Amino acid sequence: MTAKDIGARGTAAVLVRAEGEVDEESLAYLREKVAAALDRPGLPPVNGEVRVRRASAHHVELPWSGRTDIRVGSNLVVVHAREASARELADRLHDRLRSAPNTSPTEATPPAGRPRRRRGAAARRTRALRRPPDPAGNRSRPRLRVSPDRAREGDPP
């Protein structure tokens, strides 16, 4: 097992560990891809670990596996990937680290897509707020119900 530090932006440290028959060229490419994914302006301090493993059995379809446990600021980002070659694994880890929601430089923007579905009392409050306004424009007092007899007589309620 080998371990080496990646110094991303000087203060952050990401440790890369390798298990099995992993050559130095593959590790260098992996370090480069991980550093490229995490070395972006606007990201909080980054530290953690990347583990790469090559299965020793030859009959395994996807012998390369990787896992990252990286802390970006106060968020923990865990990424898993399995691929047929070391370069494909590095590219897949890079893509998943870039697209992980906790590694986006701007955390103030809301996520894209549909809003969260509300349940229970929150849903009832939301439905009550979405009711159409009263046609008469009376929002402060409820509409009075008039019996059919009084309506025919013309009496006020």
C-alpha cells in the first residue's frame, strides 16, 4: 500500500492510497484529476483521502475501484466508482467530485429541479395560502351563507 499527499492550494491535503498492483503513472494521473476537481476558487478548505484498489483476480469485469472521503469545509463528500481501467476510474472520480452538490463553490444558489414536496401541516398551510381570493374582495371576514328562503325574500342576511 502506498500513500502520498496532494497539496491542493497549499493548505489542503488529500491523501491518495493505493492497494494492489497500481503503477506510479496511474497514481500520478489520479492525483492530477483529483487536484483539478478540488482546486477551484470559492471552495472552502479541503482535506481527506482517496483510496484506489485494483482487484488481483483476472476474471473481474471492473477491477479498478475507488472511494473518496473528502471534507469540503464542514461537508463530507463520499464518492464511489468502479471502472475497467485506471484512467477511466480517475476520470469518473473527477466527474463525480466536480458534480457533487457539496463541492459547488456557490452554496447560496438553490438546487435546480422541482421544489421539495411538503407533507402534513405544512402542506395544509401551503394549500390555504394558494386559495383564490374572495370574489367580493372581502378578505377580513368570511362570507355569510344565506338560506334560499331569505335570498328569495330579498332580506339581508
